[in-house]
Amino acid sequence: MITTRRLTLVPLTLQQLQLHVADNHRLEQMLGLLPGHRQVTEPLLSVIVHFTVPRLKDPTFDPIYHTIWIAIDRDRQQIVADAKFKGEPDETGTVEIGYGTYPAFQRQGYMTEMVSGLLAWARRQPGIRRVVADTDVENVASQKVLEKNGFRLFGRVEHLLWWEFMFDE
């Protein structure tokens, strides 16, 4: 669990993740939260079903790097966003993150705050030296989240921009 100014970031267990995709507010009930505007839509739903759940069931994977992390606004007592690492650090010490804010909570700084919290957590993990993320060339809001968190643009592949954050040695 990670605490930021407004948010509590929680990595979901397999059971919690299964409730998360059921999308009937059972996750909120389990966590003692208010039902809100949480949406698990494509492509995230397919990623969870076909990659995340199987990896959480496989003991050879470290679940913290494969699960979904939810962001809970402590004042609202609602889930406002989610993010994930896309696997353990590779041989260069790089991890990739992906993230999204639910539409009802966009443009309120939640994702900038969540990414900041995940970066602070990653900085304390052994073996992580770099965090990367991709954004669609037209997703200016996502690009601003990364810029505000100190990421720098390092590449483009077709319609995707690639960003990196390097930890000081």
C-alpha cells in the first residue's frame, strides 16, 4: 500500500482482482468503500482476463508487478483510477507502467498523483533503475501526467510515444 496526499494505492489480490472485473461493486463492499464510477473496459478487461489473472495464479511471477493497483480517494471513499506494472524489472532494471483514470474523475490530478506514488515506491525497490510508459500521440492528458512526474520522451513507434524516468544512481 502507498499513501499520497489524497490517495491510498492498493495492489489487488487475485480475489480482489476478480471482484474488480465483476464490476458490480462487490470490490467496494469488500474494501468498505462507497460505490462509484469505476469502469473496467477494453482493453484493460482483456489484459486482466488473459494476462493478469493467469500470472497471479502462477507462483513464478511476483504478483506485485502483475496485479492492478487501485487508487482510493480517502475523502470520497471511492476508487478513482487504476494502474499496473507490466512485469518485473528486466535485466536493465526497467519496469513499464500503464494507467487510467475513470472518466468521472479525469482532470482532477489523480493520475499525476498516482504515478508519483508508484515512482516513489519503485525507487525503493531493489533492481529498479528506470520506469517507462507509452502514450498515444494524441493523448495529451497522459503525456502531461508523465511530464509532471519528470519523465522524458525518448522515442516514437508509429502512434505511440515512449517516455522514461531514470532514478539517480
